[in-house]
Amino acid sequence: AQSVTQLGSHVSVSEGALVLLRCNYSSSVPPYLFWYVQYPNQGLQLLLKYTSAATLVKGINGFEAEFKKSETSFHLTKPSAHMSDAAEYFCAVSDGSGNTGKLIFGQGTTLQVKP
Amino acid sequence: DTAVSQTPKYLVTQMGNDKSIKCEQNLGHDTMYWYKQDSKKFLKIMFSYNNKELIINETVPNRFSPKSPDKAHLNLHINSLELGDSAVYFCASRRQGVPDGYTFGSGTRLTVV
């Protein structure tokens, strides 16, 4: 069975500071990993995804994540936070299996950006 | 526009009513999903259909009945609505064999009063 754990339900950073959102996964097969962002009262937007190609994945809005198999982690980072980054962030894992391929989501992390 | 579209976007209804949420995708995908996001923002899969066949049913109450008339549509009917059904419901689709190509709808916010 697959699972995702996001460490820290709330993260607060100052504008311009480094953003680090933590995600650890569990999977018995090579995983596909995703980060989604959800702005207030909006849907899910894909930030980036890992699909067994490069371990360092670059996404939209300056975000990137590094897949570390030895640590079973897929942490999301951004060098300099912007006020517009304030949102809910979800890490998700899929086994990519042929028919089902369901996404398993983490609990979410609320990112607060202080001026 | 190519997309996953859900209707309605907002739904307010009384306890005990029956309601439906519709989802349509024009991406040519053959697998569709319903996810529920609860008040704590936790996202959990409910159902999945592949080519009109139910392939995932995640211990959802029988009051919830998905229906897929064709592979482009996946509707969700809910009987005897309860307060706890209040949530945001997301539809998603994917092409089988493309494990990373999920597309989500914008969600339906259901409020049961």
C-alpha cells in the first residue's frame, strides 16, 4: 500500500525567505510523485511531478522538488517566497498502475507568507 | 477548451435530499475519478471508472452511486444527504498507460444544511 506524510500542517515564512515543505512517501513499487497547490476556494493546480526521470524536478512559479529514494522523500522548495505563494500544498503518490493509478494525497500543508 | 468540467460549481441543499454532480472530460481519457475534500482539506479517493467499468470503490456509503454512461462522463448521485456529506468533490481523469497525466476539475462545493 502507498502512503504520503507531509510534515508540518502549517508552515510560516517571511517574504523572500526559503520555502521548504516536507513530504515523505511509502511505496512498494517505483512511485510517481506530485505536488499540487490549492489557492483559497479554488481547485488543484499541478506544481510539478516526478516520473522516474531526473531526480530534481522543476515546476511552475519557481518551485522545485528533489526525489531522494534513500530517504523516501520528495520535499518541495522555493528559494524566495512571495506573498502570492500563500496557499495549501498537497503531496501525492501514485503507483502508476495500468487501470487504477489512484492518487494518494498527504494531509496538506498550509503555507503562510508574512510581509 | 479541453478540460474536465464539473457542474454545478456550488450546491446547497437540505438534509435528506437527493442530488447529482456531473463531470465531463473532452481529453479523450478513459479513466475518471471522484475525490472528496473534507472540511479539514483532506483529499480522499471515492471512486474510479475505466472505460465505464467501476475499478475503485473506496468504502463509500451506499448512498453514493457513481454512474458512467460513457468514458467521457462520470456522474455522482447522492441519496439522503447528510450534514457530513458537506465537502468539495473533485472529478479527475487520466489516460490509461499515462501514469502521470491527471487532470482535475475545478470542484463542486456541496453544503448540506
